[in-house]
Amino acid sequence: MVKKGKTSITYTSNVERVKYTLSELTRAALRDVGKYLTKEFRLAYYGHFKKRRGKVGKFTQYWVRKKDCDLQVGL
């Protein structure tokens, strides 16, 4: 708090809020990349077969870890 004459000017820091926003935006981007990779894998895998049967599409998953801030794709 800085006092200047009769008026007082208060400065507030939004550093923590900005850090949180950036981490959430990063997680959202990783989620979108995971969705895209799994979708492309499923299309490429099932593109080789006439019938789209099997469990490969169901077993293809992705995880975005919050603490490590990384993406894991499981096939």
C-alpha cells in the first residue's frame, strides 16, 4: 500500500491467478492434443480393415497429469 498525500493507492498482484490460468490453458491444450492423437490413431488403424470391429478403439486412451503437466497416450 502506497500513501500519497490524502489519497491511498492500493496495488494488488495477480501473479497467482495468472499462474493458475496458464497451467489450466496448458492442460486444456494437452487434452486437445490427446483427443486428436487418439482419433487419428483410430482412423488409421481401422482404415486397414473393411469391418470396424474390435476393441482397439476402446482401449486407446490418453491421460493429462496435473502435477507433472504432461500427456500420456495408451494403446
